[in-house]
Amino acid sequence: MHTRQQGTVLFAGILVLIGTLVVIQLWLLTAALEALLARSYQVLLPATVASVVLFGFNAALLRYVVIFDAKVRREEPVERR
Amino acid sequence: MGDDSQIEARWREDFPVRWDADHYLTRRELAKFLTLGSGILACATGALAIAARESPREEYPALLIPSATQLLPGTSLLFRYPTVQDPCILIKTGSGELKAYSQVCTHLSCAVRYDAEGNTIACPCHRGFFAVEDGRPTGGPPTRGLPRVVLQARADGIYAIGMEP
């Protein structure tokens, strides 16, 4: 039970972090679109690189959550069902 | 029958009786959904970069602007460049300098006008303002400057020879 409570807090924190990174990516996309319309092409590549890096962070966080979740399920299979 | 039991099991997983299990599942799926969205956003930003790289560079013709030499200081005239679908405005400032910009407001594409009294380019739709000197936005909703028309003085008149963002 203790582990699950810790996991819930951890999971909520990770979720907030993922959501924040997605909002930053959304801002990068709008900035890139604005730059494309203004023909400021030099902005587009850094924006893409930053967005891909943020996606990498998100994927790593999700992977951590999935592994953590599987570990908790293994440890408490009866209580969960 | 096997499919029905699987669907029911999935349904019970999505809508569990226990409150904490419901929250736990919802958060995990939201995390997956957000990460999927994150990937889509990264791809979309990359697609914009590719679109910019693949777009062909425009070549602009040289076009004589009729009666540009007869323009009085503090007045403007309209012309179309580089095609007949592209309205532009030629301005002769009080100091006698010629400036030309696209007449399409970068906010919502209204036609901008030259305001000689305020020495500014104004968009009447949403009160957007641009500097006459370089077309940068100076007030109102527009965030991007007006594209500038490159001018060239030749023996037979003033020519538009290109566009700059």
C-alpha cells in the first residue's frame, strides 16, 4: 500500500511534467508556423530539434512509468485484482 | 463468445468499481495519450521545416510602376506585384523617399493604407500600424512586418524588382 501511494504521487508528478513539455512543444509548433509564414526559415530547424528532444524526454518518462507500473503489478498482483 | 468476454474485461478495466483503480488507469492512459501527442507535435514541427526547405524559391520579374515618378511627397499609390493578385502600396514620404510594401495586412489580410498625417501605415480593420521606414509592426494586433517590395530607379521610371519578407 505504501508503494502504491508513493507511486501515485510520482505518477501525478510525471504526468504534470509530460503535460508541461507538451505545452512547450505546442508553443514551438506555433512559433515555427509563424516563422514559416514570415519566411524566417532559420528558426525552423532549432524548433524541430527542440521539439524532438522534448518528445524524447516524454518517451523516456512514459517508459519509466510503464516499467514502474509493471513492477508494482508484479509485487501486488492479488491486491490489485 | 471469447471476443465478448474480452470486450467485457476491457470495459471493466476502463470503468472499474474501485475509485483508486479508476484514477490509476485514467492517468496511465492520459500519459500515453500525451506522449503520442508529443510525437505528433514533433513530427508536425519537422514537417514545417521540411516544407520550408522543399518550397521553391520565388523569382520576381522587374515591373515598371506607372506614374511612380510623378508621386508627390506624403502621398501613395497602389500597384500589383509580383502578380495581379498581389496588391502593393508605394509611398513617397515627406522627405521624398520611396518605400513599397505589400498592401496585405499580416494580421487578417485587410488592405493597409498610408496615413500621411501620422506618417504610418495603418490597417483600418483592427487598428494595426506599421512603420513606413521598414514595415515593422508598431501597434495593434499584427506581429509580423509587411513584406517589402524592392525598388530600383531606372532611366524610364521606378521598377519593382523583388520582395523581401
